Amino acid sequence: MKSILQSIPAIYKRVSTRVFEEKSIPEEAIKEILTAGTMAPSSGNMQPWEFVVIENPEMKAEIVKFTFSGYYSKGANHQNWIQQAGIIIVACANVKRTVARYGESGKEWAMIDVAACVENMFLTATALGLSGCWVGGFNEQKLKNLLNIPIYVKPIGLLPLGYAGEEAAHKTRISLKWVTHKNQYNTPYFKHDGERGEQPKVNTKGDINDIILKRGNAE
């Protein structure tokens, strides 16, 4: 039996990329990515996802103005690197669609459904040789006004996609032994890494597990 690393390599190859080549993305690749998103599971099969694909450079520049500053803005007021991407997909949740079946609870479930959709899209982009990053820090109302998004549709993420301009490093992942519980919370499922099957190795720097160990697991 093949390992997951061999069977689904995109899961382990995917990294968040913020530097892109000046290269357009073929339309068939965009279609494959969007189609993969629509294959995600959803509550009641209501499929609340909606996509706005931004290719126009002026529109990209306007969207950047609505992003918040952060670690990767490198001191700038906005996430300017987004403009380098071949496209920006604005992933949205059509809340009305899920609420129609489930009532107010559907508002939350619609977000979860679109999150699953976005992961499919990133894995497919990786398999096609593309890279990207999920950007969640932006002024929602200004973005909705610019893109004419109706009140019942909520943007949950900007997905800049393109061909990576540099090799991004994988970030450290918390070991399964710290996040997996047996039958009840705080009862370890894995006593140590590898007892019930070792996790695939990825190229990481540092060890976040040391931090977890120091903090303890009392919460």
C-alpha cells in the first residue's frame, strides 16, 4: 500500500507562496482549480461557494488597498505582493443558499463548506505547478462594494495564485501526539511519534513541539 505522501503528494508539497513570476495562468488550469473546489463536501449539498476571478491589473491594485497590514506586508500598509499573482480568486459563501435549508445555523456551516472548497483549490493548484496563499485580512465591505457582491454573499478569502517566483519553506507542524486524543480530551492517542504509524517527514525548520511541551497540555 502506498503512503499518503506517495498517493497525494500535493498535500505535502503545498506551501504558502507570496512571490510570483510574471506569467499568465492558462484558462484550462483556472477551470480545473475552480472545478476541484466545487467537488468539496457541503452541508445538505447546498454548495454555497461563489467565485470572483480577478485578472485585471487595475482591479488587483484596488483590492490590495483593502488588505490589512501584517507580518508579510514587510512594513507596508497593505499586502502589496498580491498584485504579482497571475489571478486573485475571491472565494465567497452564498449564505442564503445554506440558510434556506438550515436556518441561522447555516450561516456558520456555509463558511465551513467554502473552507473545504478552498483547500481543494489550493491542492489542485499545487498539483498543476501553481502556488498561492489564503489571505483573510481585508475590509469586507469595501471589497463587496468594489465587486458588487450582494448582501447575502460573504467573501471569506482572497486567493492569489500564480507560478512561484521563489521556493517557499514548509512551516513546522505540531506533532500528532499533541493534537490527537483517545475517547476523551487530554487522553493521548499517540504516546510518542510513530507508535501507531509515523507521520510523513517534510522539510521544516525549528520545532514547534518544543514550544507545546513547555506550555504543557493543561488547557
